[in-house]
Amino acid sequence: MEREILAGLKKMVLNYEIEKAESAAKDAISKGVDPLRCVEALTEGIRQIGEGFEKGDIFLPDLVASSEVVKKALPPIQEEITRRGQKTASLGRVVVGTVFGDIHSIGKDMVATLLFANGFEVIDLGVNVRSDHFLDAIKEYEANILAMSALLTTTVMEQKNVIEGLRREGIRPRLKVVVGGAPINQEFADSIGADGYGSTALEGVAIAKSLLGTA
Amino acid sequence: MRRGFRRRIPPVKILSDCEVEAIHHATLDLLEEVGCRFDSKKALDLLKKNDCIVNDQDLRARIPAYLVEEAIRKTPSSFLVRARDPKNNMMFGGNTLYFMSSAGARICDPETGIARTATLEENNQAVLISDALENLDCFPSYTPYFEIEKIEPVMLCPTSLASRIRYSSKVSRGAQVTDSFIWEIQLAQAVGQQLLGNMEAAPPLSYPEDAINAGFGYAEAGFPIYIAAGAVMGGTAPVTLAGSTITNNAELLAAVVFLQLVRPGIGIIANDFVEPIDMRTGSPAFGSLGCSLHHMAFNQIWNGFYRIPTNNTGPAFPNSKLIDFQGGYEKTHIAMASALSGANMIVLHGGVSSELSYHPLQAVMDDDIAAIVGRTIEGFEVNDETMALEIMKEVEPMRGTYLNKAHTRTLWKKEYYVPKAADRLTYQEWLKTGRKNSIDYAHERMKEILASHKPTPITPEQDKEIDRILEEAKRYYRNRGLL
């Protein structure tokens, strides 16, 4: 029965069944299924979606829908993990956000979804994120990576402000910083002291992995 | 006054009258029930005072249908914008079609497509070239380049306008970012010209503080306003053309309501800047079919039904990274669809590679596209002279020719358009030129313009005043910690 439930969770991700995600997760927990195996099943589903996206067989709306399924299913599963005193394995913890003054979200959402699909724990701060909010989140979640997006030439310098904030707080050495967005290039990323630059969401994920030595 | 092109054919209608009504009705429903967010207490107070239901928590104003339709009625179907040289004044609306320059973040290498930041000199040269192009009528805000070497981002817009004032006497649009309007209004007033003001939404259904402040500023300065809501279908708007037409309508009509409350009777040109998303990269898919269809519906609704002048941005930004065939067809199919459906302005000249780059060579070649598209909607005259029946009766069947007729000699230039940057040689001539192509011709034209074109000059006093305003802008931004 456990095998069937786990297969059902994976299928739910592959079929973008957002409406039933939460109830299916609660049902699995109530039937005593190991919550870590539930996370594994969901991750397998989203990894398969991610692979399809990389190949060009699966597109953005599918990627977003599958990540919505996982976002809805995770909370009851996480609760059970905490209750049991278990820990989820991840490649690293990433704080993601679009910088202050900028409300573009699509690229950032793609990066967040693909990072999750590739085994990272992702804390998505959303858009128009102030510098101090990034710093607070990095400290609270003990992030290994900060991933910032900026899509306007008038907001790209905010990425530099955040990095300078990390230095002022003395926490810059504790993490890696990856930047992205249409006006950004490697030259700019180097000039502001970022550790990596991704010209596409997929490249951003590869860089995150290589910076943490998990590629 | 700039003539533009005068559409002599009825606009192509892509929607039925019932469909237009349905879209308008749905727009009113959306504005009544969901409303639009305005990130400004001053704007919300104004809307609240005028019967909108304002929620101070989520900053939304729900706008009653009657207010929307009243604002549409108050908006003139035509309006004038004064350039610093009256020969470049523009009268928007009616059946007139103008062309606006495009822009790009950087300059692209015409051979390789590689983009780099432009120098101020390259920016000035590009403006000068645009001043010379016959079918380029005005400029948008941060154009040609929205990054210039050694210019801090916050000073880009005022510096860019200063360059356009110095190197061209054509009309410009102001910008809305970071209080730029304060300086751009002063720069325009220093040389006695108006601007097209600017107010752009942040879809879905919201206006950020910058946009609203700019709206107030430009309207209070007496400038007409260019409104826009750059949404991506499937991202910040519904993926369907019908759905994204409704959300775009709602976003723009919210601005129309607001601006007519600020300054009743203000001239407004509504821009359609909606495009599909590329579902692999998440980037806007400029140059695509979705743009042209969206523009056609937009023009029919705004120009035909609301009687508010329209602008279409789709042709401005091809997806191609190079000056090439793909870029050419992407621009032309959208420009033609826009013109045939009644657009009053089309953004076209110079953009390469989405919004990433620009090159004046592209602008030179796009001037030919503008001419061809513009001449298409002007059609041709049918009268006794052009029908030429009397001449036909003189020309002998089989042996006769029209080539020696005065009719041909005097009228061919009016009937045809000869592109300025295209290869039209015979094959043998082409071989002898070393196989010159359109980019080579554009290059020659560019050099000619740079060597000989002189824009209408500004006075030394005006030049000094421009410098003073820019210095004051720098002090302002330094005090705000932005410089």
C-alpha cells in the first residue's frame, strides 16, 4: 500500500493535480507513510518534470504547475518530519528573490522551481525585496546561497548593495552569491563581487551546484 | 507639422462589433469588481473623491463603469505635441500614422550581434542619424540606449533627453523612473518644447508610485501622456488573446480615469505593449504572431471604439540577435498588421534582440519598412489622371510602350517607393559592386548622414541651461543617496 501511495504522490506531480495535493499529502501521513519517502516521491516527480523542461519537451506552465503541487503538498509532510524529529537531506539552502524596486518574477520563479527540482531547499522571498530583508533571511535560514534577480538597468545596482550589506554584516564569506537577469552579464557579476552568474535558469542551477561542490 | 502617413483605407477589423462590446463589458466588470492598485495615497484620495471605492489596505480603487466611460468621452481623439522646431510638431489621432524610434539597452555589433554598453558619443550619433530619417517621427524615453558608459543609471533618462534635445528637434517622450520627470519637464521647457509624458502600469492591474508621480507631474505640466501596460501573456496577463486584451484594457483605462481626473481633457495616446511569453525561456516573445493579433484587436477597440489614439510597440523588438532576415520579417509582419488595423503610431526604428540592443544601421533599414508600411495604408489614387485611359488608347498593342510617356516620367516617383537601403541591382551589377547587401547600403547612408546632416540647433543659452538642469538633477539624486 505504501508503494501505491508513493507512486500516487509522484503521479500527482506529473499530472499537475494542484487541487488534491494537500489532501493527498495529509492522507499519506495519516496512513503512516514515512514522510521522508513522501518528499522523495514528490522530488522524483518534479525532477522528471525538470528533465523534460531541459530537453524542451515540457514548458514553463507545466514547470510552474508541478511546483505548485509540491508547494501545497509539502507543509503537512514537513510537519510530520518535524514531529518525528527527522531531517530532510538537501544539496543546500538557497534564498531567492528579485531585488528592491523590481517586480519581475518569472525568471526568479523558474530558478526557484528548478533549484527545488534539483534537490535544494529554497526560500523564495518574492519580488521587490529590500536589502535588509535578504540579510535577515540569510541569517535566519543559514543560507548557503543567495540568488538575486534584477531585470531593469535601474535596479541591477541593488544586487551590488546587497553584497555590500553582506560584507558590512561580516557574513559574506559564509555563502555564495549568484546573480541573474536580462541586463546582467559576467562582467557585471564580477564587478559587483558575485560568485556566479547564470544567463538562464538552468545555468543558474548548474552554477549553484558547482559553487557548493555538488555538481 | 510632421505629416506622417494618412490611412486612406478602412481599418482591418479582427473582431466583430459584438466581440468588441463583450470585451469592453468584461473590462468594466473587472474594474468595478477587482479594480486597480495605485501605490500612491494622493492618487487614491483623488479616486476616492470621485466615486471610486478605495481600500487603503490593498491600495485598490474599484472604478465604477460610468466613470470609465466618462473618462473615455473626455479623452480627445486627436491632440497636438509641440516640438522645439514647429516643422516636427505632431498631431496624433484620426487616420494619421507616425513612427517612433525603438531603443535597446546596449549597442550591438552588426557583424557578430555581440552587445556592449554604448558611449555618449555613440548615443549622440544615433540620435543625429534618427533626426535625419524621413519616416522616424519621434523618440521614446531612454533611447537609443538605456545604458550609457560613465552615466549612472539614475541619471540615464535626463542625460538621454538632453542628448535628444541637442541632436534632434523631433518630439520625445519623457520617462517615469525615479522622479526623472522632474528634470525632463524642465529640460523640455528650457527649449520651449512639449514632451509626451509617460505613465506605465505594473501588470497585473497596478501602478507603482514612480508611474503615478510621473503621471501627476507631466499632466500638471500640460503635456499629453503616453500610457502603457507591458504585460506578458500567460505571465502577468491571461494567455489568451481575448483575456489579455481585457486586462490590458482595464490597466490602461484605469490610467485614463486617473489622468482625466488630474487634468480633464488631457491628450492620451494608449500603447499596446503586450506580448506572449516564450514558454521555454520565460522571456517576452517579441516579434511573434501574438503581438500582431493583440495589436489588431487593440487598435480596433481603442482607435475605433474608444476613439483614443493608439501606439503599438510590437515591431520595435525582434527576437533575432542579428540584423538579419528573422529580424526583418518579425518587424514587418507586426508593423503591417498594426498599420492596417489603424494604429496611430508604431514603434520601429533600430531595435535588435528584444530590448537588449539597438543599432543605427537597423534604424536606417527600418526607415524603409516604415515607408513601405505607411505607403501601403495610403493606398493609391484612382482618378482620370491615374487611370490613364486616354494614354492607353494611344499605346499600340504589342509594339507600344509607356516608358516614353510624360505620364510615366512625372508620376512614377509618386506611385512607387524606392528603398534607400536595399539591393535592387541586376545580378551582374551586384557582382561588380562586390556583392553589396542592404547592410552595406545602410552603412553608406549612415556615413552620409553623419557627414552632412545638421539638426536644428539650440541656442548657447539653452545649452547652458540644459547643463545647469543636469547638475541640479545630480545634486538631487546625491541627496537621495542614489548617486
